[in-house]
Amino acid sequence: MGEHGPFRKQLIALFSLCNQVEMTEDKAAVYEELRKEVIDFEKNLKFHSIREEEILFRMMEVYISAKTEVRLRLWNMNMNKLMD
């Protein structure tokens, strides 16, 4: 999905903030920014994950199941023809 790219960019930004916390003298200010960004990231990721798990993955299950059912029927038909 198109949301994965922005999540990766956010992770890179979070990693950068982690490095800044280690390198800067004003750790409290950078840490507070990091804390807010992590909370925002987690909120967005949770929303994204819920949609994937409850909607997208369910749709994929139905689609894959239907495709599998069709393939099994075709295979059985072909096997029956071979046996005749």
C-alpha cells in the first residue's frame, strides 16, 4: 500500500531523533520531540494495521479462497476427464 513508504520515512526520522538525543547537550528538548513523534507514529501505525487486518487481509482471504476453489474444481474436472 501507499502508506508503507511514509512509515519508512517516519522510522528514519525517528532514528535520526534518537541519534540527536545521544549527541546533543539539550537532551530534554530533543527527547520531548522524539516522544511526540513516537506517539504520533504509533497512532498512525495502529490505525493502518487495524485497516489492514480487518479489511484488506479479510478481502484477500476471500479472494484467495475463491481462486483456490475455482482451481480445485478445474483440477477435479481435468482429473475426471483423464479417468474416463
